[in-house]
Amino acid sequence: MTRAEIERLRERARALLPAHVFDYVAATADGSSEAEADRWDAVRFRPAALRGELDAQVATTVLGTPVDHPILLAPMAQQVAAHPDGEIEMARAAAASGTLIGVSTNTAIPFARIAEQGAPWWFQTYLLAEPALTWALAERAAEAGAAAILLTVELTALRVEPHVEPVNWPEGPARARLANLTADERALLGDRPARNPGLDDIARLRDVTGLPVVVKGVLRGDDARRAVDAGAAGVVVSTHGHRRLAGSISAVDALGEVVEAVGADAEVSVDSGIRDGRHVLAALALGARAVFVGRPAWWALAADGADGVARLLDGMADELRLALLQAGVATGAEASAARLARVTGW
Ligand SMILES: Cc1cc2nc3c(=O)[nH]c(=O)nc-3n(C[C@H](O)[C@H](O)[C@H](O)COP(=O)(O)O)c2cc1C
């Protein structure tokens, strides 16, 4: 899938969804929906040559889990507003495409139903206002078969019109979130916002679950270093799809610094604005092991269910293979070693 095709997908989703749902998903910190993708477009490549016959390879592993390509599904809330089966459908797509799905804290689907679809999955957690519930939820995810915990460390407070906030949606899918807590636990939590995590929470989550912890939402080399020193097995460079802070650097601008700080000791992945195979090539060339795709998958789910999401993922993987060949390298690791990509202009 190209960026233009994904834009058509977005327009199909817009036509199908209530405006408040579409606007919630599209929302960014400063209203510029394409800012992150534009920054990926601005990456410049130095294509290599004279490397003989090339056989592009996109299969890899993420924290030891094999995947057919490095394009993973980002954890996103409110997926039942895109499709009544939400993450069940999303996980079916991941299984069909040979990749991994991130499952949001705010899923409306029980872990077991997601796990049944056969795709590897990572559980994304916020630090809930009631700390004991954070550990309980993560333990439940581990028991249900999650392969890692994604600890989101950025706090977003989107400024959207009140009717666009999920708590105010007339159809109420937001009230079905946190499906993996009991009704009593949800009542105890109430509407209190998540807390800002500290370094100790990384080891705590690892010890409670026995799973590797990946810290999601890092934009600085020093923070990545502190996270890895505190026990993180990986970090995700992310602006939460440009939803965090107006005026923030883009994910691609932070990637090189983070890879330099921790790339030798931890797996670095990236998301925000990844919209075509060339963007994935840029991420791999800058040292990422994998990328997460957010809104394009949400739109594909709304437009065409699991088949649409699988088509999106397969299409991006095909484009990545082609982009590798056009760049004159066979793998992401070769792209990185060849210093194929350069970020300019921030
Ligand atoms: C509608 C929506 C809901 C999201 N929900 C979550 C969430 O529950 N937890 C989380 O860590 N990130 C969440 N994210 C952020 C995504 O995981 C990811 O970082 C972002 O969507 C990537 O950018 P992209 O949409 O441009 O691909 C959400 C993003 C969107 C658009």
C-alpha cells in the first residue's frame, strides 16, 4: 500500500463512521494529521549499488518472536467502534499476515478471545490510578499468553470537541473498555486518569509477569538509556501518532538518537506516521528493528475488517521488499549498516 492508497482507505472509513468516531481517531495534538508522515517522506536515501544479485528478506524476530515482516499493529483503544469484533478481527489479520498485535489496556475484548486468533501479541498497559490493578491486569495478560508488556509512558490529553471524547459517544463503546478488569475493579478505578510511570515500574512489571517490558513513547536518548538500565528489553520511539504535545519533534527525528543510546543493548522500534513501505525502509535504515502501524489499520478495520487489515499489512511488506531492492540492499540490517537513510531539517 502506498501513502495515496492509505489516504483513500481513510476517506472510505470517514464515509462509513460517525463523524465523532472518525474525528477522535484522526485527532492530533495540533490538528496537523499528516505532520508525522510528511517527516518520514523527508528522509533521504543514499541507494547502494554493485552488490550482486539481491534477494530481499523482510522476516525478522521481535524479542525472539518470529514475524514474517517487521510491520506490527499498534495498540489502539476503541477498536469496537471500527468493527464490532474489534481486536478479534485485528488479531485475525495479524495471524494471516504473519505479524504481531499490540493490545490496548482499553480493549473491549477479553484477552482469551484475542489470543485464540493465533497471532503473537503484546499487552499495552498504562499505569492505572489504582496500582494494584495495573499489576493484576498485566498478570492476566501474561496468563492469557501475551509475549511482552508494552508500558506506555507518554500522557496524552487531546483537545477535541467534547462530543468527540469517547466518554461522550452516544453509542458508548468507551464504557466497554477495560474488559479484562471485573466490574468491581472498573468501579474502583472510576474515571481517574492514568499516572505518570517512573523507572521502578519497569522492573515491577517484569517481575510480576515474567515477561520482557518494552517502554513505549520515548523521544530522547537519555530516557531510552534510563529505561534500558532499569530493565526494559526494548523501547518504542513514538509521539502517539502526533497526539502527545504540539510542537514536539517527530518520531523519525528522535529515532537516530535513541538507537545510538540503546541500540546495542535493546530492541528499538518506532511508530507515528508510518504510511508506506518506504517509511518502513527508512525506519530500518535508521536502526529500528520493527515499526508499528496505527490509524491505517484502524481505517482498514472499519472499511474491510480483518481482510482489509491483512491486505494493508501484506501490501506494506511487499512495498518494503521492493524498496530494499531499489535501495540496493537485501535486509534492514544491511540498510542500517550501509547508512542508507539520512534525516534532515529539524
Ligand atoms: C484511536 C487511537 C487510539 C490509541 N490508543 C492507544 C492506547 O490505548 N494505548 C497506546 O499505548 N497507544 C494508543 N494509541 C497510539 C498508537 O499505539 C500509536 O502510537 C499511534 O497510533 C501510531 O501512529 P499512527 O496512527 O500515525 O500510525 C492510539 C492511537 C489512536 C489513533
